[in-house]
Amino acid sequence: MSATPIVSILQEQNVGRDVTVRGWVRTFRSRRFIALNDGSTIHNIQCVVDFEKTDESILKKITTGACIEVQGDLVKSQGAGQAVEVIAKNIIVHGESDPEKFPLQPKKHSLEFLREIAHLRPRTQTFGAVFRIRHYLSFAIHEYFHKRGFYNVHTPIITGSDAEGAGEMFRVTTMDAANPPKNEDGSINYREDFFEKEVNLTVSGQLEAELFALSLGKVYTFGPTFRAENSNTSRHLAEFWMIEPEVAFANLSDNMDLAEDFLRSIIRSAIANCADDLAFLSERLQNEEKQLPANERSAMSLMERLQFVADNGFRRVSYTEAIDILKNSKPNKKGKFQYPIENWGADLQSEHERFLVEKHFKCPVILFDYPANIKAFYMRLNEDGKTVRAMDVLFPGIGEIIGGSQREERFDVLRQKMADFNIPEEEMNWYLDTRRFGSCVHSGFGLGFERLVQFVTGMGNIRDVIPFPRTPGNCEF
Ligand code: ATP
Ligand code: MN
């Protein structure tokens, strides 16, 4: 007999039936009550054992962490806490687990400790919830674009272009690090390397996605990206997943509409599909925050925060207006910012973004029209000659969640910008070709998938929303 997922048993509550459940033992109380979880839901099913009729050799093996199968009758539960339970008739032990050595005890563990045993943490309620939600978000993103006529493009992971992230990239090579082939002047001879040139892991699929937008109309990428930036923050990973839509004939205002509709739709879909996991995480967060002083606790619970974003529009504010607000803000005047805002042209730090979102506007904000010299070369220059059609979407607790722009579609302007940014034209001729042959207005953005998962799950550290985080000095598993 095949097993039934616990999620279906709990939903259907078809009492009086024979059922088989398989999963991992969370707890075994009084030699009688097994809490079993199979990953299909945050909830366990209670299996009731008659220890007088069960072999001692089996009972001994029902320990936290063991993998077992229970065949029995589904009945209305006698106890409080669950509607139905399984009266066990037969128990098969698939995999024993030494209770002395199993690191996950039925008690609360710190997230830091669980990070060290990332290979076992999906067995906990918290991480089960996080990774189920991560799946639903990924699915909802593909569905969102598919339904609106976008094509998914798989842009390269190994890239021969380093225009975007010079200095922050991971090199890919098959050369012997101890003894690389050298040129006469002593420099490394990459012509002897696998690709006969220097190549890296991609930091973004945008430039390639643009080529496809100017062919297929509306496209998006959803793939891994790599940044060798040494930023040990709760929002940066060395390997993360990015979603990058790119749309022909869309200007910056269309781009903002898309970003806002997209985020709100995905969040609505999480609320609709992940109710149990979100309720669990929301309560978890409230319990965590009880330890904080009252003025540091969130004004809204996780569920309220998600609903708020789903229901309310984002504020659109120009960079220039944001600088005015920041310059005149209390924390700036009182010297509370680590990077004080003095002049127009300053790059905004996470502390400024969070002030605007959390203290000033109290809602998600889209900042647009940034100074050209703090943004990438491909962003469209405005008529003022000093700002570009860039936009960043800022979220509470996260800061920047999306970065995007209208792209410079004019050949001459783009070529000049590349020269200004010291980008060698020969290497980017393929990119310039889109502007040589049938260019048009187009726009796109990049959403860091893990930052979205962070926002939806309320997890404070980005390392806790990706199965195996890669950060400076850490590449376990
Ligand atoms: P930040 O200023 O936060 O480092 P960025 O300006 O470098 O972000 P972009 O190059 O615009 O970011 O990348 C697009 C999106 O990718 C960002 O809005 C963010 O959501 C995400 N992102 C960027 N860097 C990382 C990282 N190291 N780890 C996880 N997500 C990231
Ligand atoms: Mn960055």
C-alpha cells in the first residue's frame, strides 16, 4: 500500500479508513504517542501505539529523527490538539536514528546552531516552513510571467563578459593554480585556459536577457548569480538566485507598474497558498520579538505586513526628493546616520533606504531618477543630462529588493557612456548590435529571490532562506 501525504489526511479527515503514513519522528511520548512529519505540511500527525501489543525491539527504535512507516486506522482523536489520529496496527522502521547523537532535540535551537547543521535543519518546523514557502514563491513567479506572455530565458552561468561586475566576479578556470601557464612578461596566459580567455561566473543575466527582449518581446530569467563581494551582511550571499524580467517597448513607468504588480501578486499568492506555514512563522517571529524592548518590536505581525503590501500601492519618489527628505531628517541632523547625507549625488546606504521606508513613508517605496554616475552604464540618460532612468524598490526590513531601469536604447549615447565608464567596445559589440539593428525603448529589473523569501518568511538573515548558504569563508556541504 502506498502512503498518503499527511497534508491530505489532515485536510480530508476521512475517518474510518485504513491509512499508511511515512515520515520522520518528531517526538515519542509515554511510549504511546508518535508525532510524525513527512514534510508535506507544518503539522504532524499523531500515531497512537499500543505498547503492550508492540514488540519492544520496535518500540526502542521509535526515536526522534527515525524514519518510520505506520499502517493503521484513521480515527477521530480522543485528545485535544488534533482532529484525527492514526491508531497504529503495524509499524515499519525504515531508518533508525541514535537519539543520543541526533543533533535536533525536541527543543528550541538557535538559528546560528542550525546553520552549522544545514544538512539537517530542513527537518525542523521553521525550516520546513521556509523551504515550502520558497518553493511556492518560485512556482508563483514562473506562473505570473507565463500567464502574461513572458518567455523564460536561460542565460549563461559562465560568462565571457565582465562589463557589469568588474572586480566582484568569481573566475572559472581549469588551470593549475600552483603552476599556471605564463606569458613572457610573467603574466598569466589565459589563452592556454579552457575557454582560451578569462571567464567568470555571471553576476546578472540582464545584458543577455536584453537581446532576447528585443527578439521575443517579453522575457525573464530565473537563475543563479554569483558575487565575490566581501559583504558579510544579513542581506548578501555569494551565490543567490535572481529573477530578471526584460520588456521591449516598456518605459520606466511601465517598469515600475510591472515591479509593483509582480511583487504584490506574488505576495498575495503566498498568503493564499502558504497559510499554515505563514501562521507558524508569524507566531514564531512574535515570540522572538517578545525578548526585545517594546520600541524595537515590529508594529505589524508578519501576516499583517504581507497583507499590507498586498493591499497598498508603493510610494514613487524621485532620488532628488528623497535626498531632500533625508537631508532634513532627524537622524541626519542629529548625526545618527553612519553616512551623513550632505549633498545631492550621495549614494544611498541601507540605513537611508530603511529610514525612508520604515520611518518616513511607512510603506514600500520606489526611488527613481538617480544620478548617472552612481548607476550602471546601460541606464537611460534623462534630458537633464545628469540623472538616469533607474529605479530601486525598497522594502521594510530588507532595504533594496529590486534594482532596475529603462535601458539606454540610443546607439550614440550608449557608446559614449561605455567610453565614459571605460568599457572596451570590442568586448561588447554583441550588446551594441541590439542598438545598431532595430533598437527600441525597453526596460527591466532584477529581484533577488532570497530577499523576497526573507520578506515573506520574516527571517532576519538571508542565510536562513537558502538551503546551503555561500558567504565569505563559508562553503560547507
Ligand atoms: P545591494 O546594494 O543591496 O548590494 P545591488 O545594488 O548590488 O544591491 P543589483 O546589482 O541591482 O543589487 O541586483 C539586483 C537585486 O539582486 C538586488 O535588488 C537584490 O535584491 C539582489 N542582490 C544583489 N546582491 C545580492 C547578494 N549579494 N545577495 C543576495 N541578493 C542580492
Ligand atoms: Mn551589491
